[in-house]
Amino acid sequence: MLRKTYGPGTAALLAAVLGAGAVGCTADGGTEDPATDPKAGTATAAAAAPGKYRTLLEPCGAVDAASLKDLLPGLATLGPEQQRQAFQGTPAATYNTDRRAACSWKGQAPDASHQLRVEFERVVSYDPAVSDEDRAQEVFTKKQASTSVPVSLEPEEPAGEEPGGSPSASATTGATPGVGTQAGEQPAASGEPGQPGGPAGSPSASASGEGLEPRVLTDLGDAAFLDDVLDTTRPTAQRRDVSVVFRTSNVIVTIVYAEQPAPSSELPDSKELQEKTRSVAARLAELFDE
């Protein structure tokens, strides 16, 4: 029986062919280190970070009963069942409570009526290059620009710091600030708090007491401002609306507290209303941090 033999040259040729096949299998099989993948350099950049908050608090349960009794003294004159219903508040109609939710309360006393409105808005950026938090800051800045609060990178300087300047020198528009609306939602009804700074109102810079003018707040959330508007167009009594708006990550919180005194009563006091509104805002900021 004959046996085929291979010379040294033939053996070397076979080894070279087999070696080339092995290399080809390695490349096609994907067993190489991913760092050598020629497509690695074409990968898209990572999307911007999502916001801290994915849901919202339930606004009608966000203000405790003790605070509501203080803010709405007229509730004390109601019967037990009426009080229970009044404390529950009235939720706003919204198409998505994970994106926007609001609640309002009213109290009628012999000397004045009071209204409180709380709104939460969770901002989502649909641009992968813009984070939810950055987009929320843009929305917040637009809200501030539509009020009588100066828009600046730094808090306003004390009076006298810049001769010839004025803390409220920035333009004041006639646009309605505060809560805003989205597609599918209705704006706040006329007479409801949440619409200070419009054509019917005037900033309370002339209110008695220094430091009560509309201003930036530096001790609340990531950014905040306070607006104070006295509506002088009402034929019987003038109503004052104090609003505090703050941003915490990708959520914007708006609190509006309004007082309308009886015709024979004095004008609503800016200092008291501002202190109470800021107290509610501080508590809500704590709830979002919990």
C-alpha cells in the first residue's frame, strides 16, 4: 500500500494556510478585545442625565391642617363637615399627574377672604443633549421673566451698592406668570390665585417696610423668587397676591397666597403674607428632599 508523503515545503505551506484561517475566525467570531472594534470610534455621546424626580407629590396632601388653619382663618367659622371638605382642597384637572399637579383652598372670614394654590411641575427634556434639570432651569427663568422680579445671575445688591441702578430696573412684562399651562390644560380661572403680575396688578415695591419688593430668594431650593402684586382695579377691595416659585432639580414648585379684605378693612399686609407663603414653600422643599 502506498503512503503519500509531504515534503518540508508542503508542510510549511499548510501551516501558513491554517494559521491565516485561524486569524480570520478570530476576527469574524468577535472574540477579540472590544477596544479593537473599528466601530468603537463612531459611538454616539452619552445622553444627558435624567432629572432627580420621576413622580410628584400629591399636592392636596402636601399642606398640613395646622398650616391651612393659619393661612385660611375663615375655615374656623365652618361646621365640621364643611371644614373637612375645605381642608381636602380642590385638585386641578390635569392630563398627567406625574408631570403637573395642583390644588387650591379657600377660606372666607368676615374681614377677608384667603386663597392658597400649590402647583408642582416636573420638567422633562426631550433633547438628549440637554438634561432635565437644565431644561427645568430654562422654564423657571421664563416664569421669573414674566413677573416683576429682576432676572439676574446674582441676587440683587443692597440699596446703594450701584449708584444710578435699581433692583427692579429689569423690564416687567404684562404676561401672566406663575403656573402656566400645557397643551390639553386650561389656565387658572379668573379670580383664582396664581396670576399675579398681570395687567391688573402692580408690584408691591412701595409696600411699607424695606426688603418687601419682588426679589430673588437664595435660601430655597436650587433657584427661587418671590413676587408680590397688589390688584388695584377692583371696585370694592384690593387683593394682594404673593407667590413663591422655586426649582428643586427638575421640579418647579409654585405657591400663591392671596388675601382680599372686606371693603372697610385695611390693605393686606405684605410682610405677613410673604412670611406665610415662604413658610409653606420651605415645608414643601423639605418634603421633596425627604
